[in-house]
Amino acid sequence: MRNCRSCFEAAGQECSVDSLSHWSGDLIVDALIGHGLCGPPTGATAGLIAWANAAGVPIVSLDIASGPDAATDQARRGAILPALTRYSS
């Protein structure tokens, strides 16, 4: 429960890879980038994507995984590698 509480307390605040060094959990929900991405992810977003992909837990992406080209669905270097993508209808 402590992990959930800290997530709720941090909602709306900037998240960095450093702030996640002690994170533990069973699932990551990816909603970092939507359909408007132009080019590959960079900066803090690229760091969070790399962290998530290396976390060793399943990732569920909402609508589209963060990182690929939304128009072509082509994977890009540095994209989230989801176990499941949940599309809204």
C-alpha cells in the first residue's frame, strides 16, 4: 500500500528516473506520450522509457505505447515495449 500512497501523493509532480530508484511493483502503466509525438523520445521521457523497459515487470500502454510513430505504428529506438496495449473505443 505504501507504493500506491506515494504514487498518489506524487500525482501531478515531475517524475524522474532518480526518484524511482527504490520503486517496486508488479505492473507499469504507460501513458507518457500520446499520438502527437514527432521524432523519437528524448530527455527525461527517454530515460523513463528506458527505466520502464528494464524494470522487469509487465507494461500496459494506454491507447498507444510511448515512442513508436503513431501514424505508421513503426517502432522507434527508445520506445516502450508493452506486454499489452489497451485501446479506448
